[in-house]
Amino acid sequence: MSTEKTQYALNLLESAFINTKPRGVGCSFGKDSVTAVHLARRIDPNIPVFSIMTIFKPKETFEYLVEINRLLNLDVLVYMVAERVPQILIDNGIKVELLSPDNFREAQGTHENFLHTEDVDRCCHLLKVVPIQKAVANYDVLIDGLRSSEGITRQNLQEIEITGDLTKIHPILHFTEEDIFEYLKKNDIPIHPWYLKTFPDGKRYRSLGCAPCTRPIFDHESERDGRWQGSKKEGGECGIHTNQIKPSKQNIPLQKTFVMEKQDYNC
Ligand code: SF4
């Protein structure tokens, strides 16, 4: 990985942080958002970190959250639609804002797998989009771990995105999948165990979400091709990054409060 890309990301964050508060960084505890969190903390060691977890996330993701939270001293705040806080989060003193499952339960009806098999958009909206709207309500700036090479839905993103009353910064937009693993290794950050699994046919997990909607894929596929396989949003987005999660109160975009010249680096 070019150190230029890392330096560029750090410069972008430094510029973004000069006049922009309150801010926070979202972390799904996949490889990319952990990288973004680590970079953001190098510039602002106290930046708040939050995570949207769901009842369908693999148990390994909860275990990894606990491990990384401790290792990086994140003091992460988890938002979660659920009946109760998962025991592993209680046992490890993780802060959780529990959100009512009433709407999700009502939409599920009596079929407990109904939404994520029959209406993935609604399931993602209720379990992910609604919680992140709450998580960013008090932030002006959100840092996340989107990368343009992950799949078709992220190809044309800009590093600075202003949507409603929220400015989003994508510091690792130009990192490749290899860059991410190299950055984590170089900084002694363990990776989620699902990335280490290789299946007999050569497939592996390359983008992680909820267990029912995450499948291993081949190396020649796009990273997000394993998400929501067989549904209408195969390889797509859950809605966290495509919905306006903090609508403008005045319906006018925020002024950019910082400017950064694009630098050259080796891709
Ligand atoms: S990723 Fe799947 S299980 Fe998770 S919220 Fe979306 S549809 Fe539901």
C-alpha cells in the first residue's frame, strides 16, 4: 500500500476536523470501517465512535466488536433495535442505546424470517436506517469507511458528501481491498475472523453484514456481490449510505467549512 494514500486520508481528516464539530465515526466492525476509525482517531483521539448492530449480525461480529473496542479503547456506543441487550455487550460493559422493536415485530408478523427473506429493504430500514438517524442526530460531520472499489454503488462517490444537515467524509475512498488488509496488518489490528475463512470452492467473505444476507464470493467478483444474494438488492446498499439520514432543517445544504486540494498518489 502506498503510504501516500494513508497520508492523504490523514490530511483529509485533519482538514475536515479544523472547523467541524460535533462529529462522529460510524463503525460496522468490518475491515473498512475499522480502518476509518483508526485513521480518524490518529487525528482526533477522542472522536466518538458508534455502531449500528442488529439481531442478525453474526456472533463473531459481536465478539470482534468487544475485542476491537478494548484494543483501540473506543468506548463505542451501540444502537440496536432489539428486545434486550445481547449478553456479550452487557458482560463487557459496552454502552448500548436499545431502540424499540415494536415496528420491526409488527412488520415481521408471525414469520420470524419474513423481512430478510421477503422485504430486505424494509428490514434494513427498520434495523439499520432508523437507528443511524438517531445516532447522527447530534452530529454535523460523519466519518465512515466507504471505498469506491467495493462495488458499483460506490464507484462515483466523492470524498466529501453533503447531504441534508450532515457532511460525510470518506477518508479511505481510494483504498483497495489489499490496501485495507495491509493497513490493518501494519497497525497490528486483528481482522474479523470471517475474512479468514476460505471455502472448498475458493470463495471467501469479502464484505460483512448481517448473517442471513452475507455470502462468500470469488476473488474475481466485486466485494459487495455477496450481500443480499438472490434478492432485488444483490450487491447493493442497506440504505444507511443512500438515504438522507439527517434531513436539513432549513432544506438548504450546509456550506463547506473546509477545502482540500486533491493530491496525487499511486493507486
Ligand atoms: S442486512 Fe439482511 S438481516 Fe440485516 S437488516 Fe438488512 S435485510 Fe435485515
